Amino acid sequence: MKKNIKMIVTDLDNTLLRRDKTVSDYTVSVFKRLRERGILVAFATARYFRTVEEWLIPTIGFQPDVVISLNGAYAYINDRSLYQATISPDVGNELVMAVRKAGGMVTVGTDRIRYCERVIEDSHKSFSVACDFDKPIDENFHYMDLRGVDAVALEKIAGNFPTLRIQGYTDSALITFQHINARKETALSAVMAQLNVSSREVATFGDDRNDIEMLRFCGVKVAVANALDEVKAVANYVCGDCDEDGVAKWLEENLL
């Protein structure tokens, strides 16, 4: 295995995190040893940055060098914002109106708040507020999640917003609209340029469709055993299942 890896980039849910959303002490110890050897660590996730900072990092007791959040809408290096690709309030509010007219349920994420038609018990609850969307939101949108819109209506709505893209997930009926440049690989490219790291010096791990382009972008591409077949198809290695510390075991065997 190559020993010139300078950065590890890993997805979180169903990749680094086990299915119960925990990380083992063993995995944390492996990542701390990587850091001791001067290897940078990045989390690249669909999760909100505040969720990672306020819930995940305190829970696992490990602070990464880089967090790429919301599928690449934001990138932070040591808590400093480096990159963002957001939706303007005019476009975002027009999109909200179109989705609600089609009968969809909407959630909107901005820099400070997650606006929800219904607040649920989850790791975003501390910064979620109930909203009926009768008044426009005057902040940039990081994303808009929706449920309950059929495929025909969704395709029609998407055609009216060429600066946006749609992201789906295999384990959820959730659909996300984001800026067309809100992509993990685009944010990662900005991070690598800032840190003077080349793609061949990066090992990346993923499991779902939103990880595919990020894997293709990096020199060492690793899919977890529970990844989609289409993710495994672009990987040059397959590690163990997320519930079996697959990422950490691969790193220990190949880099430590």
C-alpha cells in the first residue's frame, strides 16, 4: 500500500459511523494515531456542520482537521470557513413555493437555523424551529429537503431551477435541493488546494451515491463492505462493514 498518503477523507453515516450512529474506541484510537503521524483527517458528510460540531465530535472525542458538511455546501478547516456554495434567498423562496404548491413537506437549512414544518426529535433539534413558510426567508439557503412530491412533479420543478441540483439517498425518501456546486468533491478540491495536498495523496471512504464523485477524485478509493455496488465499482479497495470498524481496520493495516 502507498505510504505517501497525507489526508484521510471519510463519509460518516454507514461508513465511519456504525448503523447505531456510534464510533468505537478502537476507531477513535486509529484516527488519533494517524494524526500523530502527521496525516490530516477530514469528515465529508451530508450532515449539518453544527450537528458534527455539537453532537458528533463531543460524542466521539475526536476533532478532525477538516469538516465538509451538507454534501459540500460548506468546508471548514479547523473551524474556519473556507468554501461555501449556497442558494440565494430569491431562488430558495421560489423553490419553497413551488414544492409546497406540489404538496411537498419542506425543511430549509441556513447558516444559523433549520426551518421545519414539523420539528422532530433528532440531532438537529437544538437549532430547529417550526415554520409555516408564509413569510420569505431572508438568508442564503444551504439546502432544502423535501418529501411527498411525486417524480413527475419533481422533474418539472427541477427543470425550472438550473442552478440547483437534486440529491437522493438510498435509505430515505428524502430529496435534497442544493446549489449545483455544493458537492463533496468540489469542496474537497478547495480544501486540498489550501492545504497543498494532491489527489493522489488522499485516501477516501464512502458508501452511498453522494460519495461516488469524491471517490473518483482521490487517489486511493475505498468502499465499505455495506456500500452500494455502484460505489464499489469506482473503488480500488473494499474494506469491512461499518459495524465492524471497517474503515479503521483498513487504515491500521495499510497506513499504520
